[in-house]
Amino acid sequence: MNPTEKMNASRDNPVYKLLKIVSDVEANEVRALVGSFLFVVVLMSAYYILRPVRDAMASDWTDAEVSWLWTLNFFISTAVVALYGVLVSHFRLRLLVPAIYGIFALTFLSFFVLASTMDDRTLVDKSFYVWVSVFSLFHISVFWSFMSDLFSKEQAGRLFGIIAAGASVGGLIGPSIPSFFSASLGTDNLLLLASAMLLVPIPIIFYLQSLKSSDLHNEGLAAAVPEVKIGGNPLAGFKLFFSNPYLMAIGFFIFLYTGISSFVYFELKNLLSELSRADRTAVWAQMDLAVNGLSIAMGLFATGRIIGKFGMPVAIAFIPVLICAGLIIVAVSPFLGAVVALQVIRRAGNYGVTKPAREVLFTRVDREARFKAKPVIDIVAYRGGDMLMAWLFTGLTQGLGLGLAAVAAVGAGIAALWSLVGIYLGRWFEQGEAQPADDSM
């Protein structure tokens, strides 16, 4: 079958016709798009199986113990990112990316064995709590590094919203398993299930790598050479981050996002404090369902079109502007419904619009930055922002005695700055001034 006949056959594919309704996908991109979508569905389903197991453990510990675990998480995350930089420098990416998920699967299998054999499992549980928190950011950072290495800049702008919707689908499938089967399976067996699921993406990764040249026609890109090592300094990710203004701007954007996340989370936590634990659980669960449902709709119908029609500045700043307006409303009328709506819009907007648009930014940088500096931004900057912004919120409320309205006003100022940084990043991206790909790698 010649290329023309192959293209015509692809256009007759019912999957292509369905995807064409909700996106600007081309016929030759269907298999890569579907494979990437399934990849992240399985990945996020496994994570959302582990997440409630982790969070259920926290109720057994004091606030001080959990705070120390959060602090420990930051330092371990930093160490893991540094170790990942070593691996990226010495191993071929064709093998490294699937190996990462295999290693995580092995670690969770180890936790299952330890939990099943040890009488006093306090240390095991606390180690598991920290390790899942490390995994929660690391696994998705590696995934998006792989995606930005698979698709071109133009393809990423059209397709990343659809792929991001897969993360939300996983966010619906994953928690349903412990919700309905935790009693019958047991929480320890959920670790075994998640470990098995983390092995599923490995053959998908190899399949997608084969489509890079055959379907996506990205063999001419420096990013499309999975057989080579990146090499260089294994700690180059930290150096690249602090020496590259474009990467620092992305890191600052994420830092401001964590600030808004902390502010909204703590405000919501305080407003819900008067409800019973059962009622609070119901509210959080309903927000999760709303967030993932709205994220899917945004990813399928909005993100690609926003980027294509309005450009990256609007796509990146769209949700920050909405959050700024929402925080102003909360400052004027600080009631529970407004904060709940703000939380849903913030999380759904991040998953459905802001995050996929932000991931497109990395198609402008070279491979070393993509695989070494990106985890520094996604994990170290994120966890550092979490820690610092949580202390800032505590200082405003317990130190200065500010109420919800005043704190929301401060948050609105942070969101306004967040919006400006997003516009700046979007313009920088469209001007093509980010670090170019290095063809020598």
C-alpha cells in the first residue's frame, strides 16, 4: 500500500472520524494519539489507586508527624530528581523511560511484601506515604517529557489537550477501584494491583517510539532519536534551570500556581472544619468528580482550539485570570459555595487547559532541558512552592490574624501576577526565543 492509499484508509477509520469531531487530529496521528491517551489513562488510574491508600494512613498520625513527612518529601524529591539526571546522562532514552515505570512498579511490589510480612509496619507506612508523594509528581513529569519528545511543536498544540483528558479519565477510573473494592480486596492488595498496572505502559512506550518516524514523521527532529544518550553533567538539570531565563519563567509560573493551590486548599479546609467528617468527605469526593468530568470536557473540546485560535498567551493565562476574578469574589463574599466553585475551576482548568498548554512550552527546548531540567521544575520547584506557600498562608492567618476575605485578596494579587507571567511565557514561546534544540545531541 502506497502512502496515498494508506492515508485514505486512515481517513476512513471510524476512530479518526470520531476524534476529528472533537479535535484537529490528522489521520497519520491517530495511532500515536490513541496510544498516548491510553498510556496516561493507565498511569493515572494506577496513581489514583495508590492515592487513597496513602491519604488514609495520615489519619493515624499527628499533624506534626505529617508535617515532617511533607518536609522529608521535598528533600527526597530533590534527591530523586538528581538521581534521574544521572540516569538520563548514562542510559539511552529508548530504555530509560520504560525502565522508570518498571522501577516504580517494583518499589510498590516491595511495599506490598513488607506490609504483608512485618508486624510493626509504622515505618513501612510512613515510607510508603512519602514515596507515593514523590511518585505523584515524578511519574507524570516523565510522561510529559516523553510526550514533548514524541510530538512536534505544532502537533503538541493540537493534541496535548486530548492527551491531558486521558489523565482525567484515569482520575475517574482509578479511585472507583478502592471505592468499591477496598473492603473485599484489602488495601495491601491494591498496591499489588497498582504495581501490575504500572507495567502496562512499558509496551505502549516502545510502540509509540516506533510511530515517531513511521506515523508522525518526526525523524528529522533532534527529539526523535530515542537510541542516543543525552550525556552531559548529571546535575545539569539544576544548572540549566537557574541559567536559562525561559526555564526559570516556567518554574516561577508553577511556583505561583502552587501558591494559589495552597491558598484555596487552606481556605476550603477552614470553611469545612465545622462539618462532620462524613460531610467533608462527601464534599471532597463531589469536587473530584466535578473536576475530572470538567477536565475531560475541556481537554476534548477546548484546549486545542484555544491554543489554535487565540495563541499560547491566552491559553496559559486563561485559567489564572479566572482564578484572580474568583478570588476577588471570595474576598467580597467569603462563603463556602464560592470557594468550592473556585477549587473546581482551578483544578479542572489546570488539568484541562493550563497544564497541557504549559507542556507545549517544552517543545521549544532541547533534549537535555526536557529530560533534566523539566523534573527540577515539575517536582523540586513544585514541592518547594508547596512548602513555602503553606508557611506564608499560616503566617497570614495565625501570625497576622487575617481572615478569609483578606487572605483571598492577597491570593488575588498572586493570581494577577500568575496571569502576567503566563502571558509573558506565551509571547516568549510564540516568538521562538526559547532555547533551541541542540542537533548535536
